[in-house]
Amino acid sequence: MTGDEIDPKALIREAYRIEGIGPEECRSVFLDWALSLPVGADAPKAAAALVARYGADAPDHPMTHVLRDADTRVTGPKRRGGRSARVADA
């Protein structure tokens, strides 16, 4: 069970092979996978590569959904502090 640069421990590959795996287990596997990536790795880009590798053959697999969610970049609201925030709310 050897991995590669994107899936060093082959965790994602093995998750796709587990029959009956659910979304909760896939999120747990994903977290372990993300923590095993090298420092500085682009996790969303790696997740997209894994979707390309495994998702086409298993589009409804829970791991595909988890990886697609990881591929979306989350941008939060811009914080406005100080006087400008108080004046805007007045």
C-alpha cells in the first residue's frame, strides 16, 4: 500500500475501496490525509487532483463529495474595525 506525492499514505485511495463508507468516515480520512501533506502543500489543488483521479469513476462516492468541498476556497467577510465599523452601523 504505497502512496504518491498527492496521497502519501494512500489514504484516499483506500477510502474509495471501502464498501459502505459514509461521509463522517470520509471526513476523518480527509483530515488524516490533509495532516500528512508536506508543509506548504496546496491542499485544495491536491484535493482537485484526487477528484480528477478517483471522482470520475465514483462521482457519488462520499469521498468525492468531501474532496470537492475541500477544493472550494472559502473566503470570509472582510473585517472592518475601528471607527469605520461604528460609523457604518450608525
